[in-house]
Amino acid sequence: MSKNKNKPENNVCGLSERRGAVGGQAIVEGIMMRGKKHTAIAVRRMDNKKISVSRKGNSSIADKCKILKWPLIRGVVNFIESMKLSFTTIAEGTDMLGLDAAEEEQSKLDKWLDEHCGKWLIGVISVISMILGVLLAGALFIFLPTFIGDLVFDNLLTLDGAAANIWRNIIEGVLKVIIFIVYIWLTALIPDMKRVYMYHGAEHKSIFCYEAGEELTVENVKKHSRFHPRCGTSFMFSMIILSIAVGIIFLWAVETVWLRSLLKIALLPLTVGIGYEFIRYAGRHDNLFIRILAKPGLWMQNLTTREPSDDIIEVGITALKCALPDDFPGFYEQCLEDLKEKEEAADDENGKDETPESEETEVDA
């Protein structure tokens, strides 16, 4: 691939437009990159170690209704659509890994399920998984901190009035931070998650390299930081901090645990909207004020990112360039063509290897 295709036109206006123009998500042995017009997935296949790619156009309900692009509202819309995209990306990325089991190894029940209700069953399982995930998140980060905070407040603190309201929400906020850190730390102990966090680091490094207007090569990407202010980790951490302020303002008169939990859920759209605007602004600006506010979220990325290896960086570069056809025209199509040629060459090689054995068998017969 020539340097011109690795490096888009570099000018001041271009650099400004590229900042915040693309985001991503790390998945098992792969990365999803989302530009303004396209979303691309690049995955390192498990069977032949080749990079498999896919791409689709972006669509948003906000494109059909201008009010959904207003500040605060657009954050909620983006959050919902990002959650949906996350689930579909994980499913599609898994299919691209090349881990399909041999048909003869399937049980009769597995074959019957695949033939009669495969897609329907997968859809049901996905919905159930999503519901369980939301319930678990609500239990861990809303009900549990509220419950424990209520116990601490009632048994250890004797405060009244505004001071009581402030400290109650601060205690709950601190508990959320602790639970969040412990949760992330525990996931980092899982070997497969360590690999995902390496891909997460490659995602950030690739985006930084693109935003700097540099040529997208492994060596250039390696020079950049794996800590990005527009990361989802920073967004989640910002939401936790913002929830303290929201609780102080709106929940000052509510003491019942279950009612506080329900009201926190009701106030989530406001918290998400404010958090999105902050992350959006932080991703487009670089000044002392933003660096100070973004620091806690960047610290959290010490847990959710790892330094990637060269082969992982290659996947990040591929996903990024596939997602931005205006900057890298023809790259996605070339990836598909190269993969097709490699697969055909591999099939031809396997055919040659099997031919002598087949001929010998026929002669012996």
C-alpha cells in the first residue's frame, strides 16, 4: 500500500475535522471503527491468522428528526444506538473469527436447532443477554451503592439538612467508583480480556495517529498514547461523578432506598446527556481545564487498555482505514480482494497436498 493511501491530505482544517471524527470498540481478536458515514470491523481470524473485514453504512434516527441532534438529547440517542451497535458488533465479530464447528461434531439436537430456529434462537438469546446485562449493571451501580450508602449513613453519620444530602450522595458516588474499579480490575484478570484490552489500546493509538495526520504505519501508531479522552471508560467514569451532582440537586429530599434507586434510573438520561457533551468537548479540545477534568477517566484506562503487539496494531489500522473510505479510497475493496486471493491460494495448496494421497488410494484399490 502506498504512502498516499496510508496518509490522508494533511492540513490545518483537515486535522481539526479529524479530531473526534472516528470512534471505536475493541472486541475478541478485533476492532470496530465508526466514522461519520461507515462502520467497519477488522478481525484476526483464528483459523488462518488473516485479517477479515466487513463494512456497512451508518444510519441514525437523529438524521430523520433534527430535535434529536440537540445538546443533551443527542447524548441519550447516541448512548442507545451505541449500545445496540456494541451488541451487533460483538456478534458479527465472533462470526468473523472462523470458529465454526465441524458439522459432524454437532449433536443431533444442535443440528435440529440450527436448521429450524437458528437465527430466531440467536436473537432471543441476544435479547435475554442484553436484559440480564442491564439488570446486572443496575444492581451493581445503582441499587447496591444506594443500599450500602444508606446503611453507612444511618449507622455511622448523624447529619441533617443540606449537609446530610451532600454527604449521602458523596458516599454513594465513592461506592460506585470503588465498585467500578473492582469490576474492571477483576475482568482484567481473565486472559481473554487482557487480549481485548490490548486491542483497546491499539484502537486508541490508531485514532491518535490518524488525528495527528500521520502516516498510518505500525511504527507511527506505536509512538502514540493508549489513553484517549473520548474513550467509553472515561465516559462511564464521568457519568459516575456527574451522578453525585445530579443526586445532590434532585434527590435531596428522598431517603428510601428503592425510591432513590428508581429516581436515579429516571435521571439517567440527564446524566448521560451531560456526560456525552463533556466527552464530546474533551475529545475536540486540549487545554489545562479539560486535561484536569479528564484525568480520572484517563487513569481508569490503565486498567482497560494494554500496550498492543504489532499484529494487533495492524488490525486497528485496517479497521480505521476501512471505516474512512473518503480518506483511504479503495482500501476496503483491496482488503476483500487480497483475502479472496489468499483463500483461493490456500485452497489450491490444500488440493495439491491431497491429490497424491487420493491418487495412491485409488491405485491401491
